[in-house]
Amino acid sequence: MPDSLTRSIANPPAALLERRFDLPSEDATLAFGEQFARAILKVRSATADSPNERFPGLQVQLIGDLGAGKTTLVRATLRALGHAGRVRSPTYTLVEPYSLATQTGALELYHFDLYRFSDPAEWIDAGFREYFDSGAVCLIEWPQRAGGLLGVPDLEFKLEQEGEGRVLTARAFSETGKSCLESC
């Protein structure tokens, strides 16, 4: 596979915070998704309380092999944020949008799956950049397929199989991401 498709950022900056979470079962992955949803709401609420701040949004890159639990984690996060409908994997549609009612107003969340991209230029052609500048939460599976075009994420979640379970290594690259990670 070409090198541009195997990593997101050629020289990522140092993480502001890194944490490891052992997820020995699917239930543990679901519980982490719930924790993450609460962290998103907490950080978003903190900016809503400040008249000079606005929630900047959150870009979360989900890295892991097929079957690592990326979509399971997204589903758990959406459920904990109040989405009661079906949660589809956007493998074919590339993006699934969600508008979630929260105590601080509507929260836009976009779930991307770039697995089918064969060239980073497809990211540009798809016209997804506007989603990232709107104060939304963007959860991206297979971000490495966009090469370095996504830029530095707020959070990177790397899921790896370990025995019967998973290990999630989370890295924060922004203050917003750090605040979320501190709350998980």
C-alpha cells in the first residue's frame, strides 16, 4: 500500500495528553463510548457558559484494523448522545450525518468512513471540508486514506486487538481534545 495511505500525518506534533484504556469486552467498548459522549457534552457545555467562546467542534480520527471496534465505539457514542435510530456504517455512503438534541442546543455529528478511498485526492473531491469548520463533531474511520489532508486531529483513538479484547490508545492534540480526554 502506498505510504500516503498508511498514515494520517507525516510528522504529527507531540500529544498534549496520551491515555491507554483496556477494553476487555464489547461491553467495555460500549462503556467507553458512553464516557466519551459525556466528555463531549461536558466540554461543549463549558464553552456554552462562556459568552466569548463557541464550541470549536471536534475531529476524532479512529485508527484500527477491520474489526477493531471503531464502528462499535461510534455507535455507543451516538446512543449515549441520545440518538435512538439506526446507526449505519458509512462504508458506502462515506458519511452519515446526525443532528442530536442536547441541553445546550443541537449538536451536529458526522461519522465518516474513508475505507473505500484509494487516493487522498478523493477527500478533496468529496467536498467534506465544510463539515470540519462548522463546530460539529467529526468521527473519521480510516483517516489515513485521506493522507495528511485532514490535518492534525483534536483526538486520535487507536484501537488494537489484545487477547480477547481491545486496547484503545487515545492522544489529544488540541486543548479541546485534551479536555475531552481528561473527562474520559
